[in-house]
Amino acid sequence: DILKIGPEDNSEVIGNAQGLGLLLAGNTTTGVMYSDFGFTAGKFNGSSISIFSRNTIIEPGREVAVVGGRGKFRMAKGFALLTTYFLNATAVIIEFNVTVIHY
């Protein structure tokens, strides 16, 4: 998936996101997500941030854990606040507001 500065169609592309999500057995409102955000532009080009956390997908705003990274985000830790911007049967746009401590 493409990673942009904002949700608009003409927003600058700064990288890509890859990952997976799993729904917990018998529960379709809580899942576990792993996502890696790889930057391909700007001062973080070649670096990435990794998220692995429980994700309560029906909440409009939720918090997930930043568990690592590479490049300029080596040994990263922190959190991301997620807000669902758009959702339908074929597409989803989620805003990630990330706070990261790294070395």
C-alpha cells in the first residue's frame, strides 16, 4: 500500500506500507496487526518503522505499539494513534500519528 503525507489523491507519496492483520477467534472487532512503513523519500529514505500490536478495529481512534525500525529508526519504540479516515468494502484510509524514540 502506498504511504502518503495526507489522505488526498494528490498528496505526496513518501513510501509504502506492508503488513498483515488477523482477527481473533470468535471476535470480529479486535485483531492483531503487523505493519512495516518503509520510507522512499525525504530525510528518512531507506528507513522503516515497525508496528506490532492489538488493534480494536471498530474504535474510531485507537493506539498501537511501535516495536522497532531500521535505518534512522534503528531501535525505535513508541506508539501510533490510528484514526479511520475512510472505509468501504474495497478500500480503507487510516491516519497514523506516530510518536517514536530512536537512536
